[in-house]
Amino acid sequence: MSELIAEHPRPGHHHNFLSAVHEASERRTWAVIWLCGAMMVGEIVGGLLFGSIALVADGLHMSTHAGALVLAALAYTYARRHAADPRFSFGTGKLGDLAGYTSAIILAMISLLIGYEAVKRLLHPVAIHFREAIPLAALGLAVNVASAWLLSAGGHHHHGHGHEHDEHDTDAEVRELATSLGLLRVEVFEDDVPPCFRVAVQDGRLDAGAVTIETVRADGVRQTFEFEDHGEFLQSSDIIPEPHEFTATVQVGEETHVLAFAEHDHHHHRDNNLRAAVVHVLADAAVSVLVIAGLVLARFFGWTWMDPLAGIVGAFVIASWSYGLIRDTGSILLDMNPDKKLTRQVQALVRASGDEVTDLHVWRLGPGHLGAILSVLTRSDRREDFYRAKLKAFPALSHITVEIVRR
């Protein structure tokens, strides 16, 4: 027998899955649009007047990220205005990912156009007015740097080339203490188990009552952890709620040690709408550097082929960034599992209660918000509220549906 216990509207329940800094990002995006639009016109006109295809390419690419910024700004505005619209079953949090995906497609098409024009200019060179072109390219670089700074102000954004890490950097959640008992290793452990503390002493064993840990979070919430003996290590009997950012007071006998733990940024917290805009700006900055290098070498060494070559290299740079955006935003739009480690932790948490997860789906609803549907096989008379309370250990799970199957 099974019963489906889903999320029902209740006081405080909502489907607003937007980023906490959504409105601030929206304002910064509109500000950068005006800056980039003015520079875009200057570079394209200047490149045509002074005969630099690389400068025209830089201006064309700036036009793409100006267009991408408009897409991003409109997506922010629409998502904010319709966050409570009941027509959107799971809110408007993924609208930014849709805008980012669209932006990435446009970026890929423009990279092909720039590459084509650069190859054509390489085969049929034209005269370049270096005196005017070089300062204009330098100004374009300055605008790109300013745009990136404006977009990134007030937040931490990852702009890597698409290399994501699904796991935490576990070494960053391990601390070592010199104590009278020896070198003590304190670890936030979460490999296939709910997050917990593990404590071990080098070349020795600890009694379960020898260590206690009290955590204090930024909001003043305190939690005390006691330990169970697991042979080579002690493990806390309670799980550690996320985020793992707190000060931990470790009591070892009469000794007191204080440790600081900082939360790692999960990729499902990323605002891909803002990321797409920043990628456009940073890719354009990279092309600006290539433009300047190509113009300088062409002027002082007579290597006129360097200018179109810079355009070709720039096209490849843009295509690379575009690919990363398409892959990451596409996976979200297709509801791929955004955090396999969290999935394993949810399964481990339910198993620790003596039950079994027979089906589990996790997907992203918006920046920092995940949805989950799980089917739990149990012999007990537990209801949905029991599992919901357990899953509060994972704040990123913003919308949960539980199906309970009785044995």
C-alpha cells in the first residue's frame, strides 16, 4: 500500500525560487547594458573606419554580450514580476537558465561569423590605421573590465571554463589539533552518509565520552554533538545541518580548541543568468587582449597577418565559453540531477532511520533551490512530516514531495 503525501499550500508556503540577490543582480545588469552599448557602437564604427577586422570582431562580440545582457535583464524582470504566478508550477527560478542557454547559442553563432570574417581578411589583407585602432581597442578592454567588476560586485561568481566539481573539496573540511592525547583529526564527513563529525587520534583510540563539539553559527544557533565509538574513529550521533559554516568548540578532556569551518559553494547555487552575462564580458575582454596584441605586432613588426589571426583565436575563445554555457544550462533545463552527493546523503539519511528510498528525483528549481520527489519504503507508521523534518538538514531542498510505501 502506498500513499502520496505532496506539498500542499499552507501558511508560509510559496514557490519563489529566485536567488537571494536577484534584484541586485537585475540592477547591475541594466547599468552595464548602457556602458557596453556605447562602447559597442564605438568599436564597430572605429574598426570600419580604421580597417581593423579584429577591432570590428571585438565590437561585434560586444554587441552579442550587450544583447545577452538585455536578455539577462529582461529575464530578471520577468522572473521577479511573475514569481508568484500560479501558472508556473515550480516558480520562475529556471527562467535565468533559459536566458543563459539562449545567450550561449547566440554566442556560438557569432563566433562562427567572426571566424569567417577573420579568415577572409587573412586571405585578402587591407590597410590598418594603427594610430586610431590601438587606443580604441584599449578602451574596449577597459570597458570590459569595468563591466565585469560591476556585474560581480556584491557576490562571488565562478567563471571557470566549464569545469565543474560535483563533490566538496573534502580536505578543506578536515582540521588537525595538537592535544595531550596526540594529534587529533576533526572532520566533517559526508561520503555516502548524512553529514556528521568524525574524530580520530593519530596512533591511538579515543573513548566515546572523551570529546564533545559545540557549533555556533552566524545567527547564534548552537548545537552540541556527542560521539559514538566506531572503532578507529568516533562519529557524532547527530547529523550536521547545512550549510557547514560555523565555529566549532572542541572539548577534549579539560582542553578547549576552537575551529572555523566554511561552507563550500555548490554549483546549484550559481545564478546562470548572471553567469552568462559575465561570461560574455570576460570572453570579450580576452578578445580585446588578443586584438591589442595583434595590432601592436602588426604595427611594429609588419606582421599584418597577426590582426586577422587574433580574430580567429578570439572566435575559438568565444566558442569555448559558449560550449560551457550550453552544457551547464542545458542540463538544468533537462532536469538533470544537479547534486549527486546530496542525493546519496538523502538516501543515507533515510536508511539511518531504518527505512529505504525506492525512488528519488532531484532537480534544480532556481539558484540555490532544489526540488525532490522521493518514495520511502517503511514498516513504521511514520508520515510525511517525519521525513520532512529530517530533510531540513539540507536547506537547498526547497520543495519536497514524499510518497510513503508501507511494507
